[in-house]
Amino acid sequence: MTSEPIPLEGTEWRLEAWAGADGAEVAVTAGILATAVIGDGSIAGSTGCNRYHAPCGVDGAALEIGPAAMTMMACDPERTAVERGFTGALASVRGWSLAGDELRLLDTEGRTVLRFRAAVAAAFVGTAWSADGINNGRGGVASLVDGTQVTATFRDDGRVTGSGGCNRYFGPYERAGEAIRIGPLAGTRMACPEPPGAAEQEAAFLAALGRATTWSIHEDRLELRDAGG
């Protein structure tokens, strides 16, 4: 029994590598999720840092991508490097090829400038999510303080529980379509003197949960965003 071929359009594609300035392939840093969904005359997804959206036309094996609009969130150097490599390569795309679950976007010479793998989404409810980036409340997304783990598990009874990196927290959440509302949250009140920055990170994380208005899952990554995207 053969499996159905994966379609170009409507599939969420996860970026695995892009072509660097010398043409050599540059692999996406582990833990950073950059994605693309093609369909309805557009290509959209995450750069690994910001959300983007651009007009896109598919004609047989030809693929044209127009100028992209993007959110303007600051990110750490590794995420910024992926974003620059991804968006720079998008501008040179003129074609595509698909083999199994691997998508390659090609330049005018037929060379691969972006390589993707089809994503398989995790379940929202019941998954033990571990944060790898938290908005610091000043417009930037920061990686976690070394030696800390920040988690969230959304249960099917409408409660969310987890660790802020020091204290345990819990509270209600409501979800309808892509909309979400989290809180009010309560939790333990242990001091967090070590490691340095853990207490500030926990406060930023809990505040970010309270600001979340939308959710989306991209393969094994959950993104919570505020009303400004």
C-alpha cells in the first residue's frame, strides 16, 4: 500500500537549511523553528523569530515570491541569523521540487536555496511544553537562563500547570479556534536567587502567558502570541 503524496500547497514545511553566500548549505540551529505554508496565492509562516507573509504564485515547476511583510520583534543572535538566511534566500526563489516529505526551493539555475521537511504537529492538550524563548516585555524574545526549565501543560479540564523556572504555577485557560485566554494564574512563592536572572525570567514568562491571545502549533513547537502578533 503506497502513501498519498504530500502536496506542495496547504502543507506546513519546516526549514532545515538554506544556501549561504558561498552556496554551501547552512543548517538551521537545533531548537529554532522556521516554517512555510504555501496556498491561496501566498506564502506565510515563521522566520524562526518573526511571522511573515508574502504573495506567491505557482505555475507548474515555477514559483515566484513577492516582497514579504513581517513582524518586527527582536530576537537573539542565533534566531536572527536563521531569519536573515531564510528571508534572503526567499528573494531568489524561482522554482521548486518535491520528493517524499522533502521540499526544495530553487533559484534560476535550479540550485537549492531552501530545503524543508513536512511538519507533523503535536497535540495542544496533554503535551508537556518546554519554553525555548520568552518575550522579555521589551519587544524581544530571549533564550532561557542557563540551568532553568520553564514548562506548561494544558489539560483537558481547562487548567494549565507548569514551572516558571523556580515556582510551580496553575490556573484556568479558555481556547476557541486560534484564540486563547490564560489566567488568572496562581502559584508557589519561593525566592529564586539562583541562577541569576531566574526570578526576572519567571516574571516575564507569567506576564507573557497573561498577554497571550492566539496560539498555533508548528510540528513540535507551540507559539503563543499577543494581540500585536
